[in-house]
Amino acid sequence: MLKLGAGSLLSESWLFFQKFMRDPRKMGSILPSSSSLTRSMLKRIRWEQAHVVVELGAGTGVFTRAINELRRPDCEFLVFEQEEELRERLAERFRESGIRFAADALELGRELRQTGWGRADAVVSGLPFANFAPGLRRSLIDQIKGALREDGVFVTFQYSLQMKKLLTEQFDEVSIAYVPFNVPPAFVYICRMRTEQQIQR
């Protein structure tokens, strides 16, 4: 995994903090995700099989950077970040990587159709669902479910178990991992639908 110098980390943390102070509900946290949380999130993906990966709520690009290093050369990568300055910084930083950037996660299905890549093998989310109105949460989950392949995985993190009820209602399999080494400590949700093969067994 790419290692940043102390200056880069401080710069990212300061930018994240500034954005948090302007709009705490949109950012969800005062600091970017830790390396422990990043590892816990991304180890849930079958990288040797993944052809399309989507990230929602990229922020300063902690997950973006790690996903870009883990994906195979033929794995397409679509990244959503609504905050314009953050999205433009990421697009500039990864301008030679072939990553596609978009603004609105509610347009996930349309963006994937436009690419012609087909459905996603994995959707990784840093969105602060707990801060969203119930209708928006459900709309986002509908977009995610519609975007995933039959055997795909949705991985997200939250700072509480508030999303457990909704996710267990919407997905057939939901497991939760606790990551204490993050500020604040986080819960990682790993969500899957049953495949046709599993249903027939």
C-alpha cells in the first residue's frame, strides 16, 4: 500500500478538518480514515476477480489511493465525491490512472450504464449514512443494490450500529467488524446478496 510522507498526511488531515468545520454532516468525521480502517474495508474484496469497483464519498482519497494500488490493470474504477474541491483534487492527483470521477452517488446506476462496464463487483462507501434523511439512505442503498453483480459486495463503515437494521433488511448477508484504531472507532459492514446458486442449495 502506498505510503505518504508526514507532510502529505498533515495536509490531507488539515483539508479534511476544514471541510468538516464548514459542513460536519456532509463530511461525517473530523479526520480521514486510518490505515487500520482502510485495511479492514478493502480486504473484503476479491481483488483477483474484480473487474469493476466503485467508491462512494472519496473525501481526500484515502481509500481511493489504496484501491488504485490493489486493483488489477484491467479493473475499472469509478469514484464519487460530491464536494467539488475534493473531487477536483482527486481527479488531478489520479489524472493518469484511468479512474472515472463523478459527483452524485444517486446517479450511480446511470454512470455505470454510461461507461458500458456492466455492474460492479464491489462498492466501497465512506458516506456518512447516519447523517442522511431516511429517504436519502434508502435511495442510496437502492442504487448500490442495483449496481452490484449477483456475487458483488457492498462495504461501508459507520461510527455506530444505526445502519444495522436497514442493511439487514436490504441484504441477505450482513457481517460487522469493529475497528478500534480509528478516530473515532468504526464499524465495518460487509453486505452481500445470495447468488442464484446459493438460493438453489
